Amino acid sequence: MDKQLLSPVRHGLIMAVIALISGALWAGFLATQHASLHAGFESQQLTIKQEVHMAHSYGESDVMHASDSHHNHSGSLAEDAMQRLLRGHIHFMGLGVLVTALLLVTALTTLNKYWKKVLGWSFGLGVLTYPPAWILMGFRTVALGAEGAEASVMWLFGPSVALLLLSMGMLLAVLMVEWLGWQNRGFLARYFFSHP
């Protein structure tokens, strides 16, 4: 493949490879630290239950109300926390591969270099910010509850999902325009597509 062809999206490819490396390193960390992480979450969960029990004994409704928000999916917040940490690895690897493929497709389109660079940044930043949101949520799950932890990372989830969806939407639009042969027409030809 021509080196110049990859030049506009190289930064995005670098970020995708960083995501793949991060996913592999995170998998290694989880494999070696699984027992201690799980024990730590269970200890944290037990401490919270004891605090809630003491609050019930003293009639502290605020703490009791906080405990009611600790809903979970598996029956154990510690298990939920571990699952979310694992999803960080899965998303690093899966999105790393997906973004690499989509950026190679981007490089092969007739989209002009400026917009290819934009897609390189949006795909790359999306792949580097979405998986860490799962990891951060995992570490907060026991303390905040499943729903509370999810809400606490929406500031990271929202933009990362938006970047990935907008990037994929734009690439789909580019492919549709090329399929229909509209890339040589007026506005599209002038501002979005390059020509030999």
C-alpha cells in the first residue's frame, strides 16, 4: 500500500494500535490481579453493607436511602465491577480492530486529505476514550452502585460514543456518495472530495 495513501489517517491508526496495546496490557493486569481486585471489591461491598446496617440501627435515613440506589445486575456489585473491568479490555481490542479497518477504508476513499485527517482524529479519540470509561465505571461500581457508577462516567461515555458514531456515519455517507457517483458534483466536489 502506498505510504502517502495512509498519511492523512496515520495518527488515527497510531491511536488504534495504542488501544490494542492497552487492551493487551489491561488483559495481562486483570489476569494477574484478578483475585486481589475481586477481594478488594468484596471487602468494599461488605464495609458498605455494615455501614448501611449501622445506619438502619441508628435510623439514619440518608444513608439508608443511599444504599437503596445500589442496584446491580448479577446479584453482586463486586461481580458487576469485575465484569465492567473486563469489558474495558474487550472494547479496547474490539474497537481497536474495528477502527483500524475503518481508517484503512477511509484512506482508500476519494475524500480529501483534510476530512480524512478529521476522521483520523475522531475515530482515534473515540477508540482511546470509550474503553477507559468502562474501566473507570468498574472501579466506581461498588461505591456508587451499578447505576450511580454508570451516571458518574457519562461525561466520558457521551463524547466517546458520539465521536465513534459520527465518524462511522460520515464514512458511511462518503461511501454512499462514491457509490452514487456524486463526488464530482458541485458542493461535494469543492469541499469534501479530491480529484486526480
